[in-house]
Amino acid sequence: MHKLIIKTSRILFGLVFVFSGFVKGIDVLGFNYKMVDYLESFHLDFLQFTTLPSSFLLPFIEFAIGAALITGVCLNIASILGFAFMSFFTLLTAYIWKYNPVQDCGCFGDALVISNAETFLKNIFLFTLAVIILKYRKTTFDNCKTTRKSSFVAMCIFMVSVMTYSYTHLPIVDFRPFKEGVNIPEAMKTPEGAEQDIYENVYYYKNINSRELEQFNDTNYPWQDTINYVFDHMDEPKLIKKGFTPPINDFRVENREKQDVSNFFLTNPEYGFLWVSYNMNKADKDAFKASEALAEWAKSNNISFIGLTSTSLSTIDQLKEQYNLSFDILNADETMLKTVVRANPGIVLMKNGTIIKKWNANHIPENFSIELLNKLEKELN
């Protein structure tokens, strides 16, 4: 029984670390965005230059620790690193649970979103496993067999390959609401009868007779008793139960006059391309030439090609002139654009509000044709 507990702890801990590292590693840019959010919430913006390298390194280390524990390779190092990881992140998530600086810890990327309280409890459990693994690391089986080492190396090579491809192209698995095949208007709907958010309100009324300030809630506040009470103020409503939230609730595109023109993209019955760059200053400028070539092809075939960015209008105009970009570029929310496509810039093919295909602008097909678009749409269905 003693050995069974140790082995179960090791395998379970390893599986969680492999899964956690993998789902972050297939979405390096998404993990990078989350790390930027962390640094901003802790007022450590000056460290943002470290986020991209860390977005590769941390998921790989996490995956490698898990792989080592599963295969039984380098158990001494893996158990020490696993304990160190959990010591740090248990303390960090305890702070996040208490002060709520970010809404989502990003522990499992977009694959599994859990609350800050659930994250802390999860880490308490994993920390317990880490202690068991560390304490009994020398009582497990010999870790020098070639087959185990080969398995460990193969897993690590696989992880590096997946991370590299996902960063240079797009994530091999898309867990976000704007994945291929999603119809945006449908994903924006709230079903009839869906649960609504429930808030708790606290009201303060002054007792006219005693001149004291008294506290009330929604069930007993004396709004009709104008003889004995007069309203003073109320606290900010507190969310006590989250209701249904549509998968997509932030799709909004504005023209240069700040008018909402989202409906065009949601109802256009023909093929249309979206060129997405959440920040044109940070975009890969080498991809601009290929983007313009696709825009010219689209124009010659009467297909809309419109850019979306959160960049200021003056910067848009400057960069359009500098890189000879002929297509219109409209404004949208930065966070939404980061969610639409994990590339800067990226290309999205749509029809009737449905996302048919997405590309990193550095890896778009060289020979576009109407037949190719039709083929992509058929493959989706």
C-alpha cells in the first residue's frame, strides 16, 4: 500500500504537469499574454521583455518534470523541481485567491478555465503530492533503463516541436471561442431561460429618529418607509453567482467615426478576409508584403479584405503608407483580437459569420483560388 501511494502520487502529479505544460505550450502567445497580465497586475511592467522567452521555457520545464516523473527518469531532479514549482505557485495562487488581481490564472491555458479558489485548492492537492514524491524519491525504481530515457527524450522532442509549430503557425488545438467552424452570431446568443447573474446589494439608510446609519439588503430595505428612513448610499453590487455568459460577447468593430460596423462581418453572405493585428507596432512586418499580395488577389476577385487592429488611427495611416498597405483597417478591442487569432498579424477567412479558416500571415497559402476557398468550406462541413 505504501509503494502504491508513492507510485500513484508520482504518476498523477506527472500527468497533471504534462497536461498543464502541453496546453500552455501549444498556445505560447496566449500564455505570453497571460504573463503580461500578471506583470501588469503586480506593477512589474518593466519585466515584460522576459514574458516571451518565459512563455517557451516554463511550459517546457513543467512538461519535462511531468515526463520525467511518468517515465521514471531523473527522479531526484524532477521531484525537487516539482516541489519548488508547487511551493512557489501555491503561495502565488493563495495571493491571487485572496486579492483577485487576475480573473483566470491560466494554469491550463484556455483548455480548462477554473476559478482562482479552485486553482488554489488544486495547488494544495498537488503540493501534497509533491511533498510525498520528494520525501520518497529514493525509494522508487531504478531510473537508468534505456527505454525510459528514450521515452523521456522523445516526449521532450515532441513538446519542442509542438511549441515551435504552434508559435510560428497557429496552435495545433484551438480552445478559444473563435475557433474554426464557429458561427459568431450563434456564439453571441443567450438561450431563452438561461441563468442570469445574481448580485447582492447593500443599502444604507439614515434613521430619521435616531440619526443613525443602518444597513439593509434587498429583502428588507425600507424604500417605502419615508417617515422613518431616508436613503443615504449603497455599496457597489457584489456578484454572488455567475449566470450564463455567451462564448463570444465582445465582438465589436468600429469604423474611423467610431460607428459599430460589426454587422457586416456577421452577415456577409460571401467570402471575406479579416487581417488581424492587435498591435501594428508589434506586428511582424515581414508578413505585411504577403498580406498585401492576398489583399490584391481578394480585390481582383471581389472578395472583401479588411484589417482589424487596436492601433491608433494616426499609426495605422503611417504604417499603411510605409508598407504600401492598400486595404482598409478598422478598430477593435485588443483583447478580442488576441483571442480571434494567435498571430500578429493573422488572417481569418469568414462567410455568413462563420470562421472557415485561420492562418498566421507568415504562412498563408501561396496560390489562393476560389476553388481553394470552396474546398476549405466543404472540409469544414
